[in-house]
Amino acid sequence: MTTVFITAIGGDVAQGVARVIRECRPDWRIVGADMGNHHGGSHFVDRLLVAPSANDPGYSEWLGAHLEREGVTYCIPINEAEIEKVVALPSPLRVGTHMVSAGSKAVSVAADKVKTARFLASLGIPAPWVAERAEDVPPDAFPCICKPRAGAGSRAVFICTDAEDARFLQARHPGSMFQELLLPDDAEVTVAVFRDRLGATAMLQLQRRLVSGATAWAEVIDDPSVTEQCLRIAEALDLRGAINVQLRRTADGPRVFEINARFSSTALMRHRLGFSDVIWALDDLSGSPVTTSHPRPGQRIARIQDAVILQTAIL
């Protein structure tokens, strides 16, 4: 039996990934793990495990032991800290387990937003300016964005109106950085980019609306200039698997402001549209042929709510 191990199953990204796998591979067994148990993750898996933090010294040993014990075929790390830890390890996997990852270069570039900006500049792709410290923000660059330098998705993002505001936010949020405020704010696009072992690339551009940091509504678009930039990024990263590129379509053209080397919160929405990069990545790792699809521009999709009564025991 094929067994898939998904980390951070208490979150919406992992739950979306689990739902896609359940729908497309109903005979597969899904094991989920998370640090706590006050979430709905057990509803989406056959077995739920309580895991240590990825920063725990014993995390790698714990992961290796459970991959062996559960006979895992595919391991899908979802949380950035887990992805970085697993990719940096020489070989945490049992023989026969595939690690679902965008690759070490993609993970390294995406892990640090300042590094991401420098990477884009090296490709000649126009990108917003970044500053590591409040004092490095030019006086005429306000208003600008203050955001975590690593992780956090679209959460903990603030607009700085002046230098005093920037200093306050950096003191309040250690590990933050500053970035150009891209306008208009209603032209944000999230691009799912998938590249297989042969270098064939597919992408889905979704112009979106965010609510509480997550995509609540989106429309499929097809902007050739966005396609061109994302193809260059995928090739430069030597991508194999899936990444998520975030950008805004400004008056001066697309401006990429973030790259996520993982499946994103729109995984289920993309699947509903016919862009099943979760399944394609699994098939590609197994050596199976992959046939991608390209959803029609103009289609619209929205996130909805649901609720379940939990029954699966936590182990």
C-alpha cells in the first residue's frame, strides 16, 4: 500500500494537500503529523501523530523513525522550518521513500526574502527594493512594507508610513525586513509553477483577493509577461516539483515579491480548476508520465468554510 506522510496537518495548506490526494488516490493511506492536537487534521488522515518542533534537536530522529515505522512512500513537508531541516539533512529517509521538495536551491532562495530579491536581480528580473534594517530605507521610499524575512506567508505584514514607524515595527518584530510597497493592491497574483524531471513546465496564474492572509477569491488569468518571468525563475532554480510565485501587476509590469518553495494554500483551489500539481509532483517522483493541464482564463473560484465532528484518535 502506498503511504503518504504530511507534516503540519493542522494547517490549511496540509489539509488541502491531503484532500487532493484522497480524491485522486482513494486507496492510498495518509499519515499526518503536527505539534498539537487542537485542530481538524485528524479528519483528513488515516493516522495522526503528534510531532516535535522542527527546531527540536530530536526532530530528525523522530521523523526518520516514523517514516520507517509507517512504511512511507512519499513524505510531504509543509512548514518552511520542516522543509529547510529535511532538505539540509544528508539522508533522513528510509529506502523507498520519496521526499517531495522543490529542490535544495529553490528552498535556499525562498527561505530568505532578501536572498530572493538578490536572486531575482541576478536574473535581470525587475523586483521591489528591499532593506534589511529600518535605517537603510531611503527617506523618500515611504510608505513601504515591513514583513518577516522568513516564512509567515501573507501574515504579519505591515505598512510603514515613516522612519519612526519602521524603527518601531522592527523593534517589535525581530527578524523583519523592509520592501517596496507595490501598487495597485488589488492586482496581486499567485502563480503555481510546476516543472517535471524532463524540464516541462506548467503554471497557473490566479489574480486573487486575500482575507486574513489567505486567498479567498481568485480568477484565472494568462499574462505573457508573468509567464516569461516565472519560466526564467523555474529554470534558474533547476526546479523539479512545485513552487508558488507571488507578484503584483504594476504599471511598470509584473513585480515578483516572494517565492514559496512548497505547496501553497491554494492547492485545493488549483486542483478544482484542473491544475493538480500535488498529484503531478508525486507521479513525477515515481517515474510515472505526467500530463499537465491548463485551466481556461476567466474562471473564478472561492474558498468556502466547513465544519466536522472529529472521531479519529490521536496517537
